[in-house]
Amino acid sequence: MNGQLRHDFSDISLVTIPPPIKDDSVLLEKPPVQEIFTGKLVIKEFLTTGQNDESNSSFSSSLPRSSLLFQFVYDDSKEEVIFCDSNILDNLYKFREFIRESGNDSKNDSYDITVEVLKMRIPLQLKIKSSKEEMAFKDLLVRFKDEFELIEDMYYI
């Protein structure tokens, strides 16, 4: 059985993360933060349970597998136009590598993410402008993290 859930968050933005200034840096001040995207975040959640192949009937093949895809899309068009997206996140390591709460704000209303564009890993900061959607997003991230931890524990019993 395969399933897919879709979670939409409107009115989000992606901004650049300036590199830290070192003592030996030529820069006298931090470069300005640039907003590079405003639109919608679509999280596609895929759940695969069991195997249709009866020849592979081991215990681990019958456990659920979860994977996520984060897509940043322009929301002002009739068709969804993707600005960028994440790689498929199917384990705890990839999830933690892709997204984490930003350490810059005391309110923690932003998240550091790493997207891959043209084989380059680019660090960005995700900001959700609506406090209601931000709370729903935070709850969803906690659930994803807990599920990945649970599935990882089930595979390594």
C-alpha cells in the first residue's frame, strides 16, 4: 500500500545566509541578507508499507518507509512552477541535514535549510510569515522527526 499526503504553507520566503566574518576577512561588515524567493512551500509526504514481492518476506521489508519532498513553488500562477526543492528525505540523517531551527533568532521563527541546485549545496533560511502556519509547520517537523526516529529504531532492533 502506498500513500501520499500534501501539506501547503503559503506566504513563506527564502533568504540568503551571509557567511560568518572571520578575523582575517577582507569584509568589514556582513553582506546584506537578500530575499530570493516568496511563495508557497509544498511538503509531499510519501508512505510505503510492505512489499508486493512475496519472495522478499523479511521482517524489515514489511516495515513502513516514509519519505518527504519539500518544494518551493510560486503561488501566483495557475500551474505550480517550482523554484527549488529538496532531495528525497527518507531517513533521519537526511532530514537533519536538510532542515534545522535557525540559531540566529531568539524567537526561532526561521529555519536553516540546505537545497541542492546544479549540484551545489546552498544554505538558505526559511521564514514563515504567518504565526498560525509557523506553529503548524513546527508541529509537522516534530512529527516527521519522531517518525524517522521510530522507523530507524524499528530497523535496528
